[in-house]
Amino acid sequence: MAAKVIKKSRSVRRRRTLELPFTKEMITATNVGGPLASYAENAWEIYEKLDMPTKKDEPWRRTDLRLMKPDDFSLVDVGDNDQFVEVPEYLLEPLVGERNGGQITIRPG
């Protein structure tokens, strides 16, 4: 009788990444020029190189991005000041470290 081989393995869970609906053209096609245009270009290059944060990253340990709906995200029209919302000062303070990594303002509608 042939020996029966039993293999045990854990299922490999793929890391789900959050895909944002922005393109390089959307980021760099603003109505600003000069240093801000090069700043936007540089920011896009960094964005492409970095992975989305995971719960393994200490500052993101208690953050669950799974419920975010990236298809509902949009960029603010630079000329439309009605879209800007005053953000309370305490929300602009970094949670970890000395520097704030960026800001996303989520508003209803």
C-alpha cells in the first residue's frame, strides 16, 4: 500500500491595497505654475514609490482603511473657494512625530 502524503499549509492572504482614483495628469494639471508645479510633480513621484500604509506600520496600527470608498474621492477645484472647509487647528497637529504627513478633508456630499 502506497503511503499517503498529507500536506498542511496556511492560506496565503494577499495584502489588499487601496487604489486611489487619481492620475499624474490630475495632480499636475493644476492652474498653478512655478515651484508649486514642481512640488506637485515631486509629490506624485513619491506617491508612486510608496506603498499604502498597513496595520504593521506603527502610526497606522489602529487605522482601518477598508471602509474608505476611493471612488467617491475627488480633488478640490482650485478656483472654487466654496469647496474649502475650515479645519480646526487641533486636527492639523501630527499624531506621531513632529511633522504632519498630509491632510485629507472629508466632507459630506
